[in-house]
Amino acid sequence: MSTTNHTAVAKRTFAIESKAIEATLAALNESAFDRACELMLSRRGRVIVMGIGKSGHVARKIASTLTSTGTPALFLHPAEAAHGDIGFVTSEDTAIILSKSGESEELLPILPVLQSKQVPIVAICASAQSSLSRAAVSSGGSVLLLSIPEEACPNDLAPTASTTAQLVVGDALAMALLEARKFTSDDFAKLHPGGSLGKRLTYTVKDLMASGNDIPTVNEEDTLATVLNEISTKRLGMTCVVTQTTALRGIITDGDIRRFFEKRREVNLDLIKAKELMSTTPKTTTADVLAADAVHTMQDTLPKVMHLPVLDAERRVIGVIHLHEIVRAGIANV
């Protein structure tokens, strides 16, 4: 059985990688970072992100993050670039190149080609004197220096702290560009139509609410028997209490009825009116609200509720949204 203290190794790794992030932040040159952002904002082309080995994997992620937050980007493998794929890079593009040493053999042949195409280079590396940094400066680009006191690898070999710092610098660029472009949640939704994330950003209350004849409604003068029948028939655990014009007066839930019975030993179902049971200040929503935001309305304040009447501008009931429908749609986990 292993004698390694696994948790101790994990804590050491966290500490070393955290120090690398802090050191890189302390070394951040604001003018160099601003220069990198302005290049990508001002040029009409794409951002070409390159790296080899572990840095290549980080480069793929940075390209993906940039693209999904409003800055079109592509990952270009240096080996493929050296065998013809560099041809799709144009003078309108900007290059981000990741390399801890700045001397990766696979990247060096690409640098003069990018310079000949007048592509500015944003270097993310740990040496200001490296070939990559010098090429970035001569191309009119920028150098974002990493500060890596040590790798988490006990042999100081496997890229760990350095790739974490690269990733954070890439995320920082993406977020700075996102804010500069005023990229909104609506813009994000357009680029993420699939999966639970797409649903969270696109599904509105209208998409999931019960409407028409499925809305449980009673009038204030309706009897408890009518209320119970409406709740049972519509199967939402509640009913809205409305006027003749369907304006909301209140709601009655299963819990309201249970609490009413707890206070009385004998109840005549034909004598108790809906107005005696209803809550007159229920939480409500509108049809255009995101379903994910409706969940916050239900759950973030006390008492928590399972359903919301959906009202139009005249406070008429046009639907009821139930938490279970939102969960069933994959938008919330409760």
C-alpha cells in the first residue's frame, strides 16, 4: 500500500499553483496587457492561438473561451502550420502564442512567417529575452510575462503551475475583451444553443408555464369544495384566486388549506370561501422572464415557493410556472 500522503500532495500542488498565479499577477505589465487587448479589438481578423504540448492544450481552451465570448479565435497546431496550414492566417489576424520557455522548436519556424504576413504576436511566456518575446516585440505585438517560481511537479519538469498561469492569463484576456465588446448574456445565449446552459439562457417562463385551460383558477366567493376540486384537477398544488376579468386577487396552496384545517376541528366545505383561505401577496412573475431567474424568485427569499402566477401588464393571470417543470427541462437542480 502506498505511503504517500495524498492530501498533503494535493495541498502542496494548490499552494504552488496559487503562488504562480499571484506572481504572474504581480508581474503583469498593464501597458502590455492593454496593447494585447487593443490589438484584438481593433483588427478585423481572427485570433490565432498556438502552443505545443501541454501549452497546446491550454491554447485550445483559450481559443474556445475567446470564441464563445465574442472574439472569433482558432487554435492552430504549430506542426500543421509548418506544413501548409499557416496559409489561412492573414494580415488582419492577431496571434497569441504560448510557450513557457519561448524557445519551443516547433514554434520558432512559424515566427518569421507570421512577421512576413504582418501579424502582430501576443507572447505568453516566462522569458522576456526569448526568441518568442523578441518576435512579439518586433511584430508590433505584446509580451505577457509569466512568473513561475516552481512547477508543482517535484522534479520541476511536468508543466503544472506554468500551464495554470497560462490559462489564467488567457481567461483574463477573454474577460477583458468580453467587457470591452459589451458582450451580454443574450449574445452568449446565441452562441450556446445546446445543452443545459443553452436552456438556462434561452428558456423563458412562457416556454414552460401552464396556460389556457390548464391554469387553476377560482373566484373569491367559490367554496372550499370548489377550491379543492380545482387544485386536484389541475395538479399544480395551488390555484389562483381571480376576478371576473382574471386579475389576480391571491393564491391558495395545499399548504394554506392544510394550515386552515389545523386550526379547525370541523369544517363545512360549502360555507368556507376562497377569500378566507387565500394569500393576498403572492410572489409573481411575467412571461418574458428567463425560467432560470424565476427559480431565483421562488427560492432566494423566504418563504420559498414551488410555483408562481404569471401576470400580464394588467396583472391578469396568463399562466402558472411550477418549479418541477423547470427542473424537468434541465434548467435547475433542486
